[in-house]
Amino acid sequence: MKQITTQNELDLALSNDFSLILSKTNGCSVCGAIKQRLELIEDTYKDIPFYEIYIEDLPTFQGQYLVFTVPTVLVFEKEKELLRESRFVNIRNITKLLDNIKN
């Protein structure tokens, strides 16, 4: 999982055909647990890059993508949001969408 720290890196990530972004904060223990679960499935979807972003590092992301709670997982096709899972992240919903993209 690659870390995004600048607006330029975010723009590059969103320019991919598909991308998954985990937004989190430094003091969030649930965010760490979600990151671990996403890392377990990351190898299954090698064509879809996984990113993490600390909203403290890039506060404009929070306003730009309306991230009001963490963890929030966003899946994008180009710059269009396909899926949003916040707070109680359902990994099954994410894998279901990623399976559809993969096939």
C-alpha cells in the first residue's frame, strides 16, 4: 500500500483506471486494523493500486472528497467514486466490487 502525501501524488493515483484509497488519521487504531485487512487482499488485485492517505498530511483531501470520519475507504474509476465505506468498513463490499472490476 503506497502512501499519498501531496496533491500531485493524489492526482496521479486518481489518474489510474482504478484505485483504492484508505483515508485515516495517526491516532486511529481501527484504521490500522482496516489497513491490515486491505493488505491481505491487495495481492489478489494486482491491477488495482492501493493507497493510504493521512488526512493530517493532506487536509484538502478531507474537504474535496467529503471525508468526515475515519477510516474511509474510497474506490475510484479514473476520478469517479465507485464505492465509499466509512467507519464500519465492510471488506466484503469492497472485494465484491473489486472482483467485478477484475473480471
